[in-house]
Amino acid sequence: MVFDLDLRRVEDLARTGARPASSGERPAAQVDVLFTSLSGPRQSAATIPGLIDALPSRAIWIDMTTTDRDLVVELATRAGGPGIAALDAPVTGAVDAARTGNLTMFVGGPDE
């Protein structure tokens, strides 16, 4: 299930089998694992709190946004409240690496 403010992106993914959602909160409420990948800190601060609040207890949230440390800590702390595991997993490699399937992901979070 996918959501994006750019409906063309949702339509492209729907052609490959994804189910479009009318908001980010709808799929967040129905998943065990939520991946987020946003444009930057401003978009994360505006969007992710609502997604975290919609997640069911014991879900895993993996954020692939390149953002600042303080925001990551704030959002992970918020997610930890309702029993959500939070992982910070920004990617590097830019567009060329994405096109060739060679992105590098850095993952940080609790040991468990």
C-alpha cells in the first residue's frame, strides 16, 4: 500500500501491483513495518508524527529520510511510547546508485 502527495507516483506504483491509499495514516494503521522516505527534515517533521500515531502497537518504523539527528531522536522517542520500534536508515548513493540498484543504507536503532 502506498501514498504520496504526487498522485502520478502512486499511479506508477499501482500499475506494478501496489494498492493506492488516500492518506499516509491509512496504510500506517494496517502494517507491521512502515518505511518512510521523505525529502528532508521539514517534510519529516510535518508528516511522520501522524504516521507514528497511526501505527499499531509493536510495529516497526524504518525511516530512510536523510535528516538531522535531533529530529530523528525526537521522532524515535515519540514512536517508542506506544511500543513502536524505530530504526533510522538513511541511504546514500544519489540518483545514479538508485538507478543501478547500488544504494548504501546506514541503519541505527535499539539492539533488540
